Amino acid sequence: MGAELAGAPFLGFFYLLRAQGVPVSVREWLTLLECLAGGLVGADLSRLYAVGRAVLVKRERHLDAYDQCFAHYFGDAEPPAGLPSALDEWLRAPLPLPALDEETLARLERLDLEGLRRRFEERLREQTERHDGGSRWVGTGGTSPFGHSGRHPTGVRVGGEGRSRSAVQVAAERRFAPYRADLTLDTRQLSAALRRLRALGRDGRADELDLDATIHATARQCGELEVVLRPPRQNRLKLVLLMDVGGSMDDFAHLVGRLLSAAHRAHHFRAFHPLYFHNCVYEHVFRDAQLRDPLPLDDLAHALGVDAEARLLVLGDAHMSPYELMSAGGALDYRHHNLKAGLEHMRDLRAAFPWAAWLNPLPRRYWEHPTIDALGALFPMFELTLEGLEGAVAALSRRTASPPR
Amino acid sequence: MTHIINTDRFERFTGTGAYVASRDLQEAVNVALALSRPLLVKGEPGTGKTHLARAVAEALGRPLLTWHVKSTSKAQEGLYTYDAVQRLHDSRFNAAAGAVADARKYIRYGALGRAFLSPEPCVVLIDEVDKADLEFPNDLLHELDAMSFAVYETGDAHVAVHRPLVVITSNNEKELPDAFLRRCVFHFISFPTPEQMREIVRVHHPDLEGRLVSEAVTRFYWLRGLSGLRKPPSTSELVDWLSALSRGGVPAEEVAARVPFLGALLKKEQDLAAAARALAGRGGR
């Protein structure tokens, strides 16, 4: 059994889940306690496993982490070492987070804990009164005399699962490993995340009935019917997707391809412009992955016919030799002599797009590199994972000023 | 936590003869019943999400009210819609009907509204909630929490006579909002194992030769296992493919040697190319 906190058994499970990236809210935790107090679980560990999963986990990508935490906490399974815990990642490569967010976060965490302790104690008292020694049920699982008797009347089939295995064994099987968000990223998930990118507005052809205006206009004409139409609400968002191709990005070509096809699939943008560059952005970016059809970087928005409200999403590893980014004439292509350093061009690009984010396919633990640091300071940078993409999409929904020179 | 679990007249779901409910699913349904929270069911297309609501309703002996969500659906429609256009029309052209004065005649109740008003407990299926606008689930939160709603046009307030069991399915087309997820009980139907898949196939194609089915299922899982597919084939595609194989009279050996009618399984050009490459590399088997 894991380390216990503040005399409350089982609370450690909650913190273990949170530490492993399962976003269990206090409300959901209390719901589980409610289920325990209400006798929904009895003294059966496999029912605790199922009920806990139904109440605490809401996304399939967290099911595997739940299984591992459950096996670790309630059984003698291997500790979930090697799990990419968000905390661990952050400690290895701390990102400069905005101070406000950190403070808010800390305050929220404190609130959570106090509220949780108080209500947990209440719940515990209630439980002891109703069920004698109700808090002792943990750890007695599997040997409970209550079992399932009476729950499966004849004629009911229980599918697929061997019932002789304990909940911990079931959990340790890791049936949900393929659904982890940090390992898999399919087009469907990507386009689901991209769909959050939008800015609604009404323009275009008026073909939707505006009921309020119709009633108003009709009343003004003393009941003579006057139909008023308006344009339907549509996404006005324009997306510029700027992708690094070739060189060190070859390893990630399949991921880039998937993101591109997801963005195409999302097909709800007013305009979508996929653009390419190699290694670092200099005077031009390109319309094609072969880098043959250049577009001048200054006045890019105008050349694309988008306004400053367009969202810029850069996809690249930001990993290059420092001189390629920092010095004039540092371009990788020796035929190209850039007068301004790559970083200056990047700054111009950033200034032109107040809504911008960077997706990096390199895992965060490799981000300790001068050029990644420099570009990460310029653009809000996220890992190219499902969670990272969601972060980037959230960042693209806020206007972020480009940092001062 | 305002309400206490009522365990006295506690209904339990244990599956039906026709529907195979896993233990995890039974627990999830029972928790949703006990807490009066919506049950959110997710899983790949063709894993039996919609079927589940029917089975639950049947097992509990409750009527099922279905609300098929579309991209244009509004949360309000599940409760009621007010037919203002009809009323305007009646007031202009059909005044003799005399109904125009009563706004209640122009209120049409949706599945959720009818379930709240029903004198007996119901099961409500909100099918494919992810098809609607991103805000749709959030707009339902209050009504699902309070199990009551007001009709603004008439000023009537309705409180659920019996709290219905609400089953919500999602195909993962869109992410659902956190606030909504926190209130739901969640169940994920994982993709069927090859054994389960053979059973599912048998339901759709009872007459097919056993060897053909088993070769096809093996092939199907091999294809799904290929890395880099943009759209891996789903259950319904396997069922279609088997129809094509049986109608085309393809013998089982040929399914093992090459993959005829690959287009029934893979719908993307890049995927077809990837599968062809893998097939060549594998030397057929």
C-alpha cells in the first residue's frame, strides 16, 4: 500500500492518480466517496476498480495510467516507473511559465487539498456511523464474503472476462495501453483537437431565419408577416501552418503528415495555408514541401490574403546549430546568404502574428538547447502530443504579445 | 454533494440475453443509476454504443427515448422547441382556429423534456453528442444536474417526476468539455478482441464459412496493426468487406495470400499504398 496522508487511508491513490497525469477533480473524488458511503462498492476490490474507473477517469487516454496506479497502489505490481509523469518531465526541463499561472495554480491546489480533507473527514464520519468500520475496507478486497451473490440471476451472460482474476491482475494487464495520449496520435484525435480552434462570427449569405427580428418586424407592421433573414454563424478563423521539413525533421515526417491531414480534415477554417521552411525561417517561406515556390516573409499575411487575426502554428524541432539562428549568413544552404540572422526573421514573423504557437515533435526532455530556448522564449512552445496540441490550441485562442527585443 | 444515494429501491443492470455486458459496464451503469448522473459511453464506431442504451432500457424495463444529435442540434431542442413560425402563420392566416392565444399549443417537447414529464422512469439516449457544436454539452449541464427545466414562452417550470437514466454516446469527433465530463460516469468500450470480433461477424454473416471468417479477421487485425495508417479499418468495414468476399466467391486461401477488395477496408489513397507495400514486404503471409 502506498504512503498514506493525514491519517486518511486511500487518499494516496488520489494523489498517485494526479501525479500520473489523470486529471481527477475533487468533485469526482467526492463522488467516489459517495459511492463508497452508499454501499455501491461493498468490500470488493474488483468493484472498487470498476466503480473508481467509471467515476474518476473520463478519457480513454487516461485509462492505462489508472490501471497502473491501481495495480501499484492496491497490489504488489511493479511501481509505475518509466511513466512519463508531467511533474518529472517538468523538473527535467522546466519551462518558463508565466508567474500568474503558477500562482493561480498553487492557490487552486491549496484550496483543493483543504476542501478535500475537510469533506473527506465528514464523509468518513458518516461512513463509520452507517457501516461499522467502513474505512477498513481497503486492502480486504478479494477476500470479501459478500462477493457477487444475487447480482447475476440465471440467463445473464457475463462476457469475455475471466472472473477468477483479481482486480489488481486485471489492472496490471494494461488493456488500455494503446489509448495513451503520450504514445499515440492519430489523425482523428488531432482533428478533434484542431476543431477547438475557431472564431465565430456572422457573415456571408443571409439564409437563416432571425426569429426575434422577424417577430419584432411583424409586430411593427401590426401583424403583417415580415420575415427577417441573417447569415448563419461560421468559423472565421484562418490558420497558417508553417512546417519544418527535411534534415532533422525527417524522423517526424509521419507526424507532420498526420497533422497536415488532420488540419485538412478539420475543414472548418475560413482559410488554411500550409507553408514550409527548412531548418530556420529566413527571407522566404515556401508553399510546397520541395521549397520551390517561395513567399516573401515580410508582408506574409498580405501575400496570403489573411489579416493579423490569423493564427500561426509553427511545427518544427527548433533544433539547429546556434549560428544558423543567431548570425547573419548562417543559413544551412550555402548558396543562400541571409543578411539578417534567422532569429530576427523569427521575431518579425512572431510580431506579424499576435496569435501564434509552436509545436515541437522532440520530447520535452531534449529541449535543453540554445536554439530551442531562444525560440521557446519567442513562441509558446508545446510538445507534439495530444496534450501538447490541446495546449497549443488553447494558446492560439489568446492573443499573446511577442516578447520585447 | 446534495443528494444521498438511494439504495432501497435500487435498480441494478446486469445485461440482457441479447447484449453481452462486461462487468465493468454493469458497474458503470449501476453507478450512473445510483448517482442519477449521465452515463457517457465512448468507443470506436461499430463497437455497440447505441445498442447499449437499448439493452439497458430493456433490462430495466423502462421506455427508451432517443435523441439523435446532428451538427445543427441545439441543447434546447432536447427539452422543447417553441414553434413561433407556426404561431405567426396561424395568427396571420388561420386566426379562426383560436389556438393562437395559447402559447402552450406551440410547445413541442424533445426526448429529454418528455422523459422529465413522463410518469414512469425512462432511459434517454443522447446519441453521438460529439456531432453537435462544442458548446452543446455545456448547455445541457444545468438541466442534467437539476433534472428540471423552464419553458420561457409560457413561464411553466417542469421538474422531473422520475430522474431518467441518461446515456450519452460519443464517437470522439470532438473533445467534450471538462465541466461536462466531471459530471458524467464514463465507460469506454474497447475495440473487440479477435475472438469477440468473430462473434460479431457471425451475427452479421451467420452463413459464412468458418475458415473464411477466421482468415479475414486475422487479415483485418494485421491491417489495423500496420503503423502509420491514417484511418484504420473499423468493425463496419470488416462486415462490408466480408459481404464483398462472400458475394465475390473468394476462397479462404486467397484471403490469406493477398487481400482482395482492399478498398472496402481502407478508404485513403495513402493507406492503400502503405498496405500494398506492407503486403509485398510480407510476401503475402
